Amino acid sequence: MAQLPDYLTPDLWLDQLFSSGEARKGGVVKRQIRDVERLVGRAAFSEAVQRRGFSAVENGRHFVVFCNSRPIRRVV
């Protein structure tokens, strides 16, 4: 496993994720579950998503975050 830089804190990682261009436009961001667990933990990640009024799903190796408050409807 790669060594993380000292400056990369869980809060900074979450801030970077949710300040990305796609997140700011109300789009979708995807992160590997192993990275979320290693960097911030599931509980802190889930809390950060909920606090912003967003939704997230888990599929395979990824969390997919819908960076808006619109409902999610499975098509197929």
C-alpha cells in the first residue's frame, strides 16, 4: 500500500472530493471503496454525503455519489 502524504487528512480528502468540478455542478463522482475505507472510513464518508443532502450507492468496487438532492430511480 502506498504511503499517504502527511498533508492528506480525511477532512481535506472529503473537501477535495466535494469541491471537484463535477460535484459542484451537481453531477456524479465515483471513488473506490478501498480508498474511502483507507482514507476516511465508511461512517465519515456516509455522514459527509448525507450532510450535503446527496445520495450514494455501492456497486462492485465503487461508491457512486450523486451530488444533488434529486431522487434516484433505477432504470433497469
